[in-house]
Amino acid sequence: MGEAERGESAPRARISFWCSNGHETQPSFAHDAQVPDTWDCPRCGFPAGQDKDSPPDPPRTEPYKTHLAYVRERRSDEDGEAILAEALAKLRGEI
Ligand SMILES: [Zn+2]
């Protein structure tokens, strides 16, 4: 980007941030602006940090866990139905 040379009034600095997926984003900040510790990755939404080698941890609300919990819930429902069906069959057979 060759536009940096024009900035006599408001010099800006581009700071690189990396998220845990390895995405690099380079928002620019005014020199007197406070650069935050983390920056939301525009590609995946994960927090990105200035240290490429140790990016911030992704947020704990992983859809994978929610899905697992959902599957587990469903399976226990199915188990419950199977047990019920078995019990009913047994009941019918034994009467
Ligand atoms: Zn990312």
C-alpha cells in the first residue's frame, strides 16, 4: 500500500495481528491511538494477538461441543425409547 507517505497530518501505523488459525490482519492505528492487545480476526472472528507464535486462545463457545452435547442428548432419548419399547414388548409377551 503506497499511501503511507502522504500522512503528514495523521500518521498511521499498521499493526499485524495473528489469530490462532494463522490469519494475519493489519489494521492501521493513529500514532496517538492506543493499540489493543487483541483484535478480532475479520476472517474467522477469533481474537488475534500481536505475537504470531502465541495467538490468543479461541473463544470457549465452540460449536463442536454444543453439537456433541446435542448428540448425547439425542442418544439418551433414543436409549430411553428403546428401553421403553423393550419393556412394552416384554410386558405384552408376558401377559
Ligand atoms: Zn482468523
